[in-house]
Amino acid sequence: MRTQHSIPFLLAASAALLILAGGCPNTGNGGNGNGNDNGNGDIGDVQTDGTWTGTLSCTRTQSAGGATTPPVQSTINDFELVVGEDGAPTAITIPGYTDTPSAAAELARFGDTVTINVSATNRNVTLTANVTSSLITATSIDLTVEIEYLSQSTNNNLRQEGTATLTLNIDYAADELTYRAEIVYDVQLIVSGLDPINTGETTTCEGTLTRS
């Protein structure tokens, strides 16, 4: 028989288990709403293709068993975005769940799909990402990526599985661009002998990048 526990117990258990496992901290058509109008990749005299770098400010909130922890602030220095001659990113960054490292995914067009294996402390993580919406124009990039998340501890006593949605918005202005990415995870923590714990996490990163 499984035992029901209170929310404080679930939060404490979730945090402890995550620590033990190394966690915590295209072109389309009018029919599907996706398109590509990047023209020659220029905005006036400024090319959109190339390497853009800068600093991102991030905010992360987490929840377990319906209770939410206070937001945690962080900074990503020397963040880099590479845009190809076709106006699309050569790769996008998927922020990691808890302390799982971020992953680079080579996708940008509607229908693009990739599976990524991420190295994390004491566990193996697999992400399957699919671009469900992509709009690339001469002045902006807007992507939506749906992700299946699976994490298995190396000793097999802890499993995390769920989904995430990543939205990426980029707007060009003269010699800089504004970058905003938000990922929302909905993950179930599964431990032998305990009821599954529903956990959530939202990470938002934004900042201004300049052309290198």
C-alpha cells in the first residue's frame, strides 16, 4: 500500500531526491500558420546572419505537489546565437530542467525533430524536441518547440518523465537584437515505494545581443 504525504513532505522529498540524483539548481504555409519571409537576410545595412553575443538574465520558479518555491535569479554571460544566411538559427538552446545542463538543438523549421542525450550528474537524460510553430521574417524569429523529457538515475531508483514547451522570440533592431526564451516543464517524479510527485518548472531568459 502506498502512503499519501503532505505537501511539505513532498517538497522536502523532491528536493532531497533531486539533489541525490544531481538535480535542482520552417518554412510552412498559410494553412499551418508557419512561414518564412527573411528576404536577403538584411535589415537596411545590417545583416541578420552571423554570430550574436550578449548576457541573458534568467528567472526560474519550481513547484512540487502544488507548492511553489520563490523565484531564483541567474545570469548567463557570453551567450551566443548563430543565425544562418537563410535567416534561421543554426541551433537553439534548450534550458535544462533543474540542474540538467542546457542543450543545443539543431532545429528551427516547422516539423524539425531531434533527439538529444544530455550528460547530467548521476542520471541519463533524453530530450525529444519537435518544432510545432516557426515564423522567420526579416525582422524577427518566433519558434515553439514541444519536448518530451525523460531522466533515469544511474542506480535506477529515480525516474523523471514529462513534457516541456519552449517559446523563443527574437526581434532585430538596427545593430542588436532582443532575445527571449521561456520553457515550461511539467515533470512527474517517480520513486519506488512512493506516490508519483508532480513537479513543474518555468525558466525565462532574456537580454540584448549584439553582432560579433
